[in-house]
Amino acid sequence: MADHTSDSHITLHPHTRRVRILAGGTLIADTRNAIELRERGYLPRQYLPRADVDMSKLSVSATVTHCPFKGDTTYYSLPDIADVAWSYERSIDEMQAIVGRLAFDLGKVREQVE
């Protein structure tokens, strides 16, 4: 996995570092199978497999967006934190590796990468 757009605007990098997502003291996700998405102009973002996220804590939000470089998003909320995560359920061909994975808003939760 490396450059996935013709102008290298976005690159994907699998890694086995442990990534944990916490909301307050509550563990929301814990994985060693994240894909790091690097997008020009933004901090790197971890996309976690749904199987490693406690989906019982999240509910689908009404928020939807579209990114021309990644595709259509579905947002998720915690009971007390709106739009805390998002997932690309449909993406452009070059971003298929992140389909169904979740990324979290690091302004709303804490990420630990070991």
C-alpha cells in the first residue's frame, strides 16, 4: 500500500502498532491492524477495523459528507459526543482498503498509538 492517487494527495500505510481510542476513561477501540491515511495538509489519521471497535457504544448519526478523494461517509456518535467517528462505506477505487473502517475525531476522543 502506498500512493493511491495520481498526484499522491493521499497515501495509505498499514502498520501493526497498537492503536487505542478512549472517550474519557472508556475504551472504544483497540487494534494492531490500523491503516494510517496520510493526506496532504492534514495530520495522519488511523482507520481501524470495525471488528476492533466497540460498535455497541456507537450509533449512526444523521451527518453524511462526501470527499472527492475518498468517497461517501457515514458518521457515528457516542451518547454524549456527536459525530465522533466516520467510515467510508463506499469509496473511490483507490481507497477500497479503508472501506468499512472507522476514523475518530481526535478533538473529541483520545488516541494512544504505541
